[in-house]
Amino acid sequence: MTGRGRLNLAAVIVSLAALGGCAHTQVLHGTRTLYVGLTEYRLLPQSVRVTAGPLTVFAHNYGRLTHDLVISRGGQPAAATTRALWPGQTAEITLTVTPGTYLMASTILSDQTLGEYGTLRVSR
């Protein structure tokens, strides 16, 4: 990712963090790119709506501990997952989503149990 891309990613995550406490749902309209921020026991945005089709996800670890991002649906094996991300690292994953509700979570140690999860709702 270029320096400018990282700056844009950081700006998006900071904006999302400001909205994070508002139980706000991020809706992806024309864009097929989702930016997810990971930190200690928090995943932002926590609620996302998107239409079915290909989706690119950039996950960035803003925390001090290692995190990952796993996207799964209905207890099935993960639809997509990142590698473990050390503080400051970013990973890109691409997947095709079909209508339904997906869980986005960090699965390292007890992250998910302590609140590091969110939902991805996909419509037609």
C-alpha cells in the first residue's frame, strides 16, 4: 500500500472510530471496498451493510496486541481470513459475499469473547 493509501486508510478508520460509539451502520453503496480497524477488543465499523458480489476488505491493526480478521457465516468455515497482524500492519482480503449475515471477528485468544466482533449484512 502506498503512503497516500495508508493516509487515506488512517483517515477512514479515525472517522469510523468517532462514530463507533454511536451504534452506526456503515453502508457501502458504489464502493466494493471495506476498511476495518482492529484494536484491543474493538472492531470498527461494528455493523456494515453491502450488496452481494465481490468485496475487498482492508484490515489494519491499530492496537498494541496482535489481531486477525475472520469473516464467517452461520457457523460455517471462514469465508475469508487474514494472517495474524502485528501492531501497525494491514492485510487485504477479497471475497464474494452472498445474501445473508456474516460475522467479522478477531479470533486470537479471547478477542471475540471480549467484544472484538461485528456484523456484515449482505442484501441482493
